[in-house]
Amino acid sequence: MQLEHSFTVPADPDDAWKLFLDLGRVAPCMPGAVLDTLDGDSFTGHVKVKVGAVQMSYRGEGTVTRDESARSMHLDLSGSETRGAGTASATVTATLTADPAGTRVRVRTDLDITGRPAQFGRGIMTEVGDRIVQQFATRLEELLRDTGQNTPGTADGPLSREPEAVDLGAAVLPVLLRKTAAPAAAVLLAVVVIQALRRRTRR
């Protein structure tokens, strides 16, 4: 499954690129995610997501390669559910370009996922991805505006903590309702017609 997203950050490309090079500062901006270890271009982490009462936790690892001339980053990620058989792997490419608003970040994700989230399909996963990317962009903007240097993961290395699960329900439910609205209306219409025919037959 291939997903594409883009957003802007209020910084010139050089400053934005410097921030993206510092995974220890950028990783906490991702909703539900925590960076556990960072060793050169390799890292480990964990993430929590929930949809209503269903909560899933993943633990995984990844590597990053950078092309400074193109201001492009490539991440190879893999993980698995801590309680379950679900797995997830992804290759993510983020490219930074100049934009009137600052810097445009384009993200292309090739995702392979198994387990419970796989049932959502591409439409819902795209909707979910849009919501998460927007939250990520908002946190990045706040980070760029913060002139302090005490952001977790900058001084003494990444800080492992228990992440707050990112709630996907707000993103998943509207898509599910849109997908089921037409079939539900058709079923309701069929029930009304059948009831009307039964009443005529009884007469």
C-alpha cells in the first residue's frame, strides 16, 4: 500500500533540514511514538494506537539514510505487535523543498501491514495518515518556535517513556460511516419495501 502526504513548516529549507537530521528532537513530534535508542543511523522505538476500546502497541526498529544535496531522508522501518501477531513494515521517503510558507515536506510511504489494522483498507489508512501527519506538522511547528534546548532527546540521548496512545477513532469512524452509509440505506429501503408488501398481502 502506497500513501502520499505533504505539509509545510514555517522555516527555511536549511533550518528545517537541520531539524530533520536530529531524530532525537523530531521523533517525539510523532503522535503515539517514542524513540527508545538511537545509535548513529539505527534506532528502536515503540508506538501505541487505539480505535475505540481496542488498543495496539508496536515495538520496532529502523535505519535512516540521508541525501543532503536533495534534502531527502529515507527510512526503513519494521515492527510487530507486543501482544498479538500483527506486523508492520514501511519504507518512508521525506523530501524537503522551498515553499512560500517556508518548507514543503513531501512524504511517500510504502506500507505493508498485517493483523487488525489491515482490515481498514487503503481509504481509511490514507485518512488516518492525513490526521497523524497534520498532528506531526503542528508539533514540528511548535518545536521550531521553541527557542529552548531542553527538548527530550537532545542533550543526553533519547528518553524512553511510555507513549500516550494516539486515538485513531476520530479518523476511522467518519470513513467507516461514509463507506457504510449507502449499503445501510439500501438495506433500510429493502426492509421498508418488504414490510409494505407484507401489509398489502395481509389485506
